[in-house]
Amino acid sequence: MDRENLSDLTISRLPAYLYYLFNARKSGLTHSSATAMASVLGIHMTQIRRDLALTGVTGKPKIGHPIDETIESIQKFLGWDRKRDAFLVGAGNLGSALTGYADLYTTGITIVSLFDDNPMKIGSMVNGVPVFDITELSFAARRLNPEIGIITTPREAAQSTCDSLVACGIRAIWNFTPAILEAGPEIIIENVSIASSLAVLTRKILVQGNGIPFRQPREGAEEQ
Amino acid sequence: MDRENLSDLTISRLPAYLYYLFNARKSGLTHSSATAMASVLGIHMTQIRRDLALTGVTGKPKIGHPIDETIESIQKFLGWDRKRDAFLVGAGNLGSALTGYADLYTTGITIVSLFDDNPMKIGSMVNGVPVFDITELSFAARRLNPEIGIITTPREAAQSTCDSLVACGIRAIWNFTPAILEAGPEIIIENVSIASSLAVLTRKILVQGNGIPFRQPREGAEEQ
DNA sequence: TAGATTGTTAATCGATTAACAATC
DNA sequence: TAGATTGTTAATCGATTAACAATC
């Protein structure tokens, strides 16, 4: 089984399966069928079977996939069964939101330190995580050996932040800014592009609206 | 030209072109070639040409695409040339980050009101935008007629928030929670999946590491 | 002019879906 | 048992890339 050359598209579907399975388990089920999953997630059932098979789990005809085992299999496949420490640079609202993001623990990531250049923030705590001066980055990295660097700075600071993180020996960057980061080929960079997502949304509004006014408020519509 | 049936993949590449062109314009250029763009963005030049052509702009051999015109063309294509008002529900850190997101104005979106159920927040201002009681949602919607609903609540509140927004006549939802939202087929839902992005990142770490330890801090590496 | 760059047609590549035998 | 569901092979579909004539 060629487990290494999968597209990012496949990988990016897996978390949805995972959260579906968490829910299913919470409601007391022990097995889950691709058929049921497909109708909830809006993904073709064959694709779900194929994706799940890729993680190494197998189901039983008529019964479905064992939930516990499948969860474990996906987590292992994504590397979410391991603990990883992360540094986050840019302790603004977005950085704080990520630091307090409860679901992050599902992924094995722990944000151990925040960094900022704002003296008002340095020395404070955000959701229990200390904010350090950005100049202490390399010192802290030597002590804590983080695996992942998260960038939530303003766009203008993103490239230099990336450089600093790489200089500290960090080789995986999670970039929340719109900046296009340059780094050596050995550095893994994953961008969260809010603009791309918004582009898809507004384009759909445009196409769906298609001449006729898109928004038609329903006069006296039932409200909850 | 079939301008309506394009994949989300194509659409999601356009903002990167846009920001590249903003930069190019700032440095005084009037024209931009797909060749140059390709090397910066890491996208095949043929694909860039094709994508740009889809938005309706044409370039000239040897000269490239006219920057101003191309920017306008992409913005128009994405519907970013129009002003759209948005309601945001969930005035936490993520909601605040979005409200203060400077690049949002490039997209034509204005977040006009925030909503929350936390009495501490209700009545306050976040980046100049007022926070209202969530129970006032439908009243406010009748007055302000927002086109887009942004959900930055905790996951548990996402579905009921979505229902409320839809009941107000909002037909486009931008969902930042991991919840899988259900709504009528006429409702446009766009999810920003942080978990998917992280899955891609950690999977790459896993594959690249591949047995040998991934992280190799460079002893005495040059630090900036 | 020469050659860099365009837009487009054809070829390739990869991802998704259909079909179906196997089986719990 | 019967039939729901599995895993997989083959077919389809769509996206990306290669090739190339046109042209500024």
C-alpha cells in the first residue's frame, strides 16, 4: 500500500471523519457505516471507504467500521497520536483564539509559548500560556525544542518571523497570514488562507444570485 | 466562455494572484507576466494564464498582463467589487480577530454588527463594531439586511446560530467552527477548516520524518 | 528583428464514482 | 437466509501540464 503519496485533498477530509466518529461514539455506537457517514458529510460513500482503507482500518460487511479502531487509525495516520510542542508568534486576537482552541488537544499539538514584540503583552498570560519577548525566541527554542511554529503576526512581519523560526531549527510552519512565505525546500509550510475561503463564498453568492437579487428577506418568516 | 462552472480549486487560487498583483503595483510595475508570477507562487504558469483568462482579462505577448486591469478583473469575478454587510456571531478572540482583519476591506465585506450571549460583552465595542445581544439578531437583521453570516461561536452553538441566521433571511454562511452545518440547499455554506489544514501539516511532518527523527536542531546555528 | 510571452489545443495525470463480487 | 455493507477493479470525470502557433 502506497501510504505516502496521497494528495492533500484526501488528508484534509480525514478530520471530518474523525469528528463524526467522536460524535457517533458519544451517542453509544460501536460501529459506523460509510453509508451513514456519507449522507451526513455529503461525501461519496465509495470515497469514504477508500479514504478509511488508506489509514489502514478495515470494516465488516453489514456492520461497518469499528469506531474506536477507526479513530485510532486516523489519528495515527495523521500523526495526531503524538505530542508536539508549538511556538506561536503574534499574540493578538487570532493567536489568542488558537491558544484557547479546545480541539487542538485532539491533534496532539500543545502551544507552549507565545511571542510578541508588544511590551504590553510580554510577561502576560494568554489562556494559561506565557507571552515572551520575540527576542527571546532562539533562547526559548533551545530549551523547549518546539517542533512547529505558528505565525499569527500581521502580514508584514510574517516573512521575518518565518526566518527566525527556521533559524531556531523549526521545520514546520503553520502560517495564518496572507503572506507567501519563502523558506528552504526542507521546511514544511502550511497556509491557512482565509481569503481563499472567502473567495469561494462570494463567488458562489455571485453565481447563485446571477442577475436576480440574491437576498430575498422573507417577510414575517418564522424566527426561532 | 462557461464562467459559472469552475471548481472551487480555481477560485481559491485567485486571491493569491490578487495579492501578488497588489505588491507588483506597489513596486511601480504596470504589467505582470505569468512566468514571473509562477516562480513566486509555485503554481504552473500555464495554470495561471488559464485562471486569469477565466476572469476575462487578456495579456499581451512579451509584455504580460496589465496589472490594474487584472486586479479589477479578479475582484469583479469574485464579487469583491461589491460592498456586502456581514453579521458575526461569537465575539470571542476569533471573532475579534476577523473584525479587525484589515485585508477584509479588499474583499468588500464589512462586519457591521457582532452578536454574543455573554452579558459582559454585550454593549461593548470590538474594533469599532458594536456587540449586541444574540436575541436581537432578527430585529437587527430586519434593519440592516446583512448578506453574510459569520459563525465564530463554540462548536456546540454553531448549528443553532446557523438556524437563526437563516431564519433572518441570510443565505450565505461563513463557518469557522468544526461543526458540520445543516441547512437548506439554497443556503451557501463555506467552512474554514483549521483541522484540515493542521492534518495536512502534521501528515507531512510524519512522512518527511519517516523513521529518522524529524527535528534536528542545528547546534550553534546562525541566529538572526 | 529575435525571442519572450501569450492563449489554446491536445495529452497526461490524478481524483472521483460506478459496478460488482465477497461476506457478515 | 437475505440483504446491507464491505473492498476493489474498471470507467469516468475533471484538473493540470505539455506543446505550439501567434504576436507584440
